[in-house]
Amino acid sequence: MMKKWWHDKVAYQIYPKSFLDSNEDGIGDLRGIIGKLDYLKELGVDIIWLSPVYQSPFVDQGYDISDYYAIAPEFGTMEDFDELLAEAKKRGMYIIMDLVINHCSDKHEWFQKALADPEGKYADYFYFRKGKDGKAPSNYRSYFGGSTWEPVPGTDQYYLHMFAKEQPDLNWENPELKRELFDMVNWWLEKGVDGFRLDVINYISKEEGLPYGNESVGKMMGYVGIEHYFYGSHLHDYLRELRCKAFDTTDAFSVGETPGVGMQMARLLTGEDRHELDMIFSFDHLETPGHTRFDDYRYDLNYLKQYYTEWMEGYGSGCWMSLFFENHDNPRMISKINEDPEYRFAIGKLLGMIQFTLRGTPFIYQGQELGAINGSFTDISQIQDVESRNLYEEFCRTIGEEEALRRILAGTRDHARLMMDWQEVCRQKNDRESIYYFYKKLIALRKKYPALVYGEVRIVHKEKKNFFAWFRELGNEAFYVECNLSEKQRKRPPRPEGFCPLLSNYSRIGSRMQPYEACLYRFKKEAAVCGEGSAKAPEGR
Ligand code: GLC
């Protein structure tokens, strides 16, 4: 695959609202981010992905944009943003923005004008449809509960919203809307941003006529109507157009958020010859099959092994993966795997080991480098997120309050949106055995050895349950990684000859593997120097 500037980089997602509050108004802000650029640089971060910072009524925490050209006053000013860009550049860092163009806010002037003049040009920027026999035009189910159709008061019209009713979907069939969106993307690129994360980008092409959704498909996939928009027939054309008319002008980087897209579709979206997206976020590994985010269950890491084995072997050499476990929409991974505090740091380090030594670009979500865990919410009044609140109402009607609360607390996005713990950062920076240091070392190793970025991945011992191991190989360089995926000790399979320990989450590498142990080894010709089986890990934990 042709080398790209973002292949050997490490990305870090910032959720501005809860990163750092510099003016003590209770909300994180751009100046807070500027003040922490050195922290991120020191950790080894190259690319910062900013969740939306545009003007917004914040019904969906900024994923409802009311002005694509303005910074939300809650976060600061355009001058602050420009300073952030300049300060990032000074440090050789890159800024990517969140691009929310499947929908906007109902307070955006386009939607306001559409409401004011249903015959005017802006009405066609959205999906307005007549109801059928006093009911919604179709049976699509919204991601945030209820129907995707909201009646327009005083008319027989409804408008489409896949998410909250305050987030009307944009009609990509309309060439003028597309032109306005491309102009806006170019405006930000000219300003100097280095790329975009594209919010639910695989939903932008809806099937003509928005036909009724098949109820059984909806049951299987969780949302009625999904087959008519989650991978629409014009998706590839739209993405190519966006690429040609915007991203290509500055070699900008693009990563698409594409829920529900499996590996084969991902290949079509990201293949280097396809000219569409550089990478995607696929979410199939965030829950084990048969479970949803709102199930209170224990995540089995054997599934993660199966998932990565499939993608590492099947995605193809012309595609490049994003490697991530967390974002602002999901509970913390450590909490999903095992809530016993005894294992918190071992699991955090194990996840880091997987994320930084497989093939792809790692994305850290703020706080992950400290081993952040879920919040200890006990009541619905503590939950702010619109999705959780809407679904709670819906669940209460079907399964009762107690069970509704249990489900919401298992899956609420607020777990990931708690304020970043800067005191914990200080503590971990002073502790050489902290998860922060482990991440820092992993990132440094990834930067030092090209085999950890570009090397072939060869997964071994596939049949062994609770054990995940692979080689990374490039020219004369080779690395070996072995992980115990469970809290039980296990016998360590023989270490391949010539490989010496480089980094481990335990201080000794004995004949038995410790709970969630993860070790990285490097091939050395003079292997005898590191002895057999129980060598001491030279770089400690
Ligand atoms: C994406 C965002 C999520 C948001 C939704 C609607 O999934 O990550 O936070 O609520 O899109 O914009």
C-alpha cells in the first residue's frame, strides 16, 4: 500500500465539553485544549480529532449544528480556534474536525427557512413528506427512540430525522445543498484543518421514495427502515464527489463513522483505488454478537480476537484500519470486560498493547490512557444524554422503570462524557508503573520500529481459547505479542526462538501467564542474551 502521512500517526479524540474547563464555567473549552497540547505531545499524540465545536443548541451535544461557520460560544471564539490550529502546527500536530453532514440542527437557518416557506428552495434541502392517512409517511425507527418522522404543526407534512427530532436529515439528492456543504468543507480546509471524521456518513444516501421498512429486517438489525439508508445506492458517488471537490484539494485525511458496515462494504469504502474514504470506524467489535450496548453483560475478549483475526487477514493490503475501543458514544471498555478493580490497570494495558501493535492507526479516546472506567450513576436524573433520556422513556413503557434504568446505566453514553480526571493524570505521570507510562512507551516503540506500523501481521495459536498472539514482520525486523485474555492464570505457550521481552504489563515473565498479561517481544539475532522462558521484562510495566 502506498504510504500516507497518517499511517504512522497516533490519534486522540477530544470531547471538548469534558476535556478541560479553563474558565470555570463547568464546560470544557478550546483554551483548555490549547493548554494541554504539551500533555498530548508528550504522550506521543500526533492527530487530534475534535468532536464538534460548531455553534449548536447542544440537544445532541454539538452533533446538531446550527452554524457550520461559527464556533460555539460555550467553547470559545474563532480566534481561540485559530490559535489552537497554530499551536498544534507549532508542535507538528494535526487537527481533524467532526463533520456532521447527514443532518443539521432544526435551528440552522436552512431548516428555519424551509419551515417558513415550504415551497421555497430550502424545503428540498430536507425530507419533507405528506403523512399517510393521518400517520407518518413510513415506519422508520429513530436511533433516539420513536418514529423518524416529526409532524410539522399546522400542516399535513412530516420531516425525516434519523436521530433527535431537532436533527433533521439533509437531502443529498439536492445539488445546491451538496455545493454548500462542499464549500463549507473547503473553507475549513483553507483555514488549515488536516481532515475530518465524518459523522454517520454511510446514512447520507437514502433510497428514492423512502419506501416502508421491512419489519423483520428491522428486528434483526435493530432499526426498522435501515435497509433503505445505511448503505444507499448513491453513497459511493457522494463520497467520491466529496473527495474530489474537497478533500483532495489539500490531501486531507478522512475517517468515516459507518455503523453497521461490515468488512466487505468497508473494503469498498476504503480501498486505496476507490478514492472515497481513508479509513472507517467499524463498530462490530464493541459488543459481542447477540448483545447491544444496553445489555448488562461481560464482554468476552475471545470475540475481540476473532474480530481482529478476521480483519487483519481479510481486510486486504490496500485498506488501512482504524484501531479503537472507545469514543464518546460508548461505555468504557475496561468496565465492559471486567469491573473488578484488581484488574483495571492490567486490562487497560492489555488493550493498549493490542491497539498499538496491530496494523492500523490507533485512536485513543480521552481518559483511556489513564484507564478510565464507567461512571457510578444510580439515577436517571444524573443522565444528560438525549439518547439515554429518550430511550429510558420508551423502555419504561415496555419493560418497567427498574429494568429501564438498568439498561440505560449499562449503555449510557454519559459514561464516556464525564470530565477528564486531571488529578489522576498528575498521579499517573509520577508513577512509572502507571497505565499512562505504558501507553507512552507503547507509542514510543511504535514510532521507533516501522515493523510495528507497516509490518505484516501473522496471527498464531488461533485455536487457543483465552490466548491471542501475533507476529509483526518487516524485512529483518520482527516482533511477537502474546496476551492472556482472561482473569485466570494459564500456562505460557513456548516463546518463539530468538525473541526477547521488550514490554509487559507484569514485572516478571514467568512460565505461567498472569491475569490479562500482555507481552511484547522483539527478535534479536543474539537471542541467547535474553535467556529462556522467565526473563525479566527490561522496560518494566
Ligand atoms: C454519531 C455521533 C453521535 C451522535 C450521532 C448523531 O453517531 O457519534 O454522538 O449522537 O452521530 O449525530
